[in-house]
Amino acid sequence: MQFLEKLQQFNIILASQSPRRKELLDAVGVPFTVGVKTVSEDFPPLMPPTEVAMFLSKKKVMAFSKELTHEKT
């Protein structure tokens, strides 16, 4: 199964109001919903730049964690 086909099996939440990110997902045909929660985008000052995006992504996931469910397949 190809990567994009696998993505269609998931309920993807774009936790960003970025028009460019929305445009990119639309362009490749990935189904998603936009959901925004207030999350501090602060990160530890000594964190390596290569880790910042993942750190902030995890914070956003945690903001949605109460609403997300895991279905067993």
C-alpha cells in the first residue's frame, strides 16, 4: 500500500491555521480536518533546532488527546 493510501485510513487533524500547510495537504489529496487549540509554542531555550518541530507537534497532540480515540483494527 502506498503512503498516501495509508494516510487516508487515519483521521488527520491539522493543528495549525497555516494556509500553506492546508494548501499542501489539499494538493496531495490527504483528507484532514483543521482543529486549533491554544498551545504555547515555547520550547526549552537550549533545545536543538532540529528537535523543535517535533516538540511542538507533541504539545499539540496532547492538547487534542482527550478528544482522540484509538480504534483497534
